[in-house]
Amino acid sequence: MNPDIFAGFHIFPAVFYRIVVTIQNKTGGISMKHIVLTGGGTAGHVTPNIALIPRLKELGYEISYIGSYDGIEKKLIEEMNIPYYGISSGKLRRYFDLKNFTDPFRVLKGFGEAKKLLKQLKPDVVFSKGGFVTVPVVIAAGRRKIPTIIHESDMTPGLANKIAIPSAAKICCNFPETLDCLPEGKAVLTGSPIRQELLSGNKIAAMDLCKFTADKPVILVIGGSLGSVVVNNAVRESLPCLLKDFQIIHLCGKGKTDESLKNTKGYCQFEYVKDELRDIFALSEIVISRAGANAICELLALRKPNLLIPLSANASRGDQILNARSFERQGYSKVLEEESVNAKTLQSAIREVYENRQTYINAMKKSSHTDSIGRILSLIQECERK
């Protein structure tokens, strides 16, 4: 039996659904638009898409997702019962790596797969959050005349979005400075979609979880998913001083908890949290965080005074430093460079942020990023294929 007979069977449910919707449209039934979301490689390229999904459903959109074969996005999206389609993907590196010789072929394969999927799914619009898996999807959408909106989280576009920009109808961004890096007429300052459940935390639940009292303010420390050794060490060295006036919740990264501090009163450490994060945010007076774009946009939406410790330029392309400095200029954050972090500088910065917390809150209240989801949904509706 020819195996090609079965090619494309994985998309049959979605195609069948589209046929049913088309019949209903022609017979006076429901009118439903179809959107393809794409983004992957890291959680930061998925969670903004997840934030859009509830509102897209409310508006009656049929939703499909294109990601990599087995990236982090696959599990996150399938948990939401959204049809998921994997394609081949490869990373385009700026540095020498043997994979640079093979990954372009994976990208080309992904382009062919994306082009075929889009032909069969027939979406009215594509929304891309970034990551290298999105490059073949956006280019394929451009070839098929499907309107595409891409979102750039960082101050300056990453390589994947730079490649995708010519095929996009609109480009959403988080920072005013980014508008100067993008084609005139395409760029729109929207902010980043924030998971709405983060706005409905329960302080009491977090107090019970951490066994905290109501007599001292709470500091939340977020060291990143891998945990920052520099931040973790400075926080722990500062505990004898800080615990006199504060209680501390420390998200220190996988494998980075310190068992010797397990029973320290007023100090609660986790490798990471998921559903409890909204409650912890609600309880926290100030937040110490890395400066990933999605993370700081969540702090802005929650109006949490914050101290940002961006990832060093030695360990990244420097985007976190640019993100942090933009927030500092706008009055939303105080910034402490990683190279300057020690117990003394950390304690001083924490007290400065806490003492001036209302000033930061007032600045954040003036932000135009109060309804990022609404702004992006309006763009989607404007751009969708009629």
C-alpha cells in the first residue's frame, strides 16, 4: 500500500470542521473566522498566545496552532484542547555551529509543511509570537496571501522576526523605542498579552501557602526558570538583614533550593510555581526579577514596583538590558546590573524601591498598555482576510 495515501490524515478533523462551518455559513448558520497561532521554543513565545485564546474563543474564532514537533509549546497547547500541528524547525545562529549546515534544510522542510497546512486549514489570519518555528509559517502565509500579525517582545527584533517582518501585515511591540526599528506603517505599540488569571490572585491563599504573617511586607524574587546563581546567592546572603523588615518568597529555579534554609521563618523558597503564581503576586509588595519581556510586562499589568536584574550581555544578545533600561526611563522599574549584584547593593536597591513604591505605581498607572489583548484582537479583526 502506498504510504502517501495517508499523507495529511493528521489534519482531517480540522478540515472536516471547516467543511461543516462552511455549510452552516451558506445555510444561515454560524459565521466563524479561523485563526492560526504560532510561536515556540521557549515559554515566552507561547504564553502570550495562550493569553489570547480565551478572548478569541469568546469572539467565536476557530483556533489552530502550528509549532515544532516536540517543543514546549506542544504540551502547553494540547492541554488546552487546541488542534496542534508540528512542523520541522531549525535555529539560524549568528555564531559558528555545525548545525548551521543542517538546520537550513530543516527550515526548508518546515516551509513546505507550513505551506501545505495553511492550504488545508485555510485560516483568515495568522498571529505569530516568535521563535524560529514561526519563520516558515509566516513566510508560507505571505506566499498564500494570508494576513499575518507578528509580535516582537524585546526592544530590538530578534533574528527570527527580522526574517519574518517583510511577510507581515502588522508588527506589535512592547516598547516605544522599538517603533524606530520597524517599517513605518506596520508597527503598532500594543504591549504583550497577559494571562488574565494573574489579575485575580488571592493574598490569603498565598499567606497560607508560605505560612506568612500579616505584619511584614512581602518581597517576591524571580530568578528565572533556570535560576540565577548571582541573584540567589545575594538574596540568601541578605536574609539576616532583610528578614528584620520583610518576608521573602524566592522562586530560585530547578534544583536551586537551599535545604539549610528550609525552616527559616519569613523565607519561603520554591523551584517554580504554576497556579499559585497569581496568589503570590497578589501578596507581594515589590518584585525582584530578570528582565525578559513577558515577565516585565506582567509586572507592568499588575502594577508591581520592581527591581530588575537583567541577564548579562555576556550570556545573551543584551535584549534584557535594553528592556530593563526602557522600563527604567518610563519610571516603572529600578535596574541593577548583574555585574553589580552583591548583598550590599541588593539590600540598598530593595529599600529604595520599597520606599518609593507609590511613585512606581503611579507611573505604571499612566501606561497605555492597559488593554494589550484588546488592542491585538482589534488588529486581528482589521487584518483578517475578508
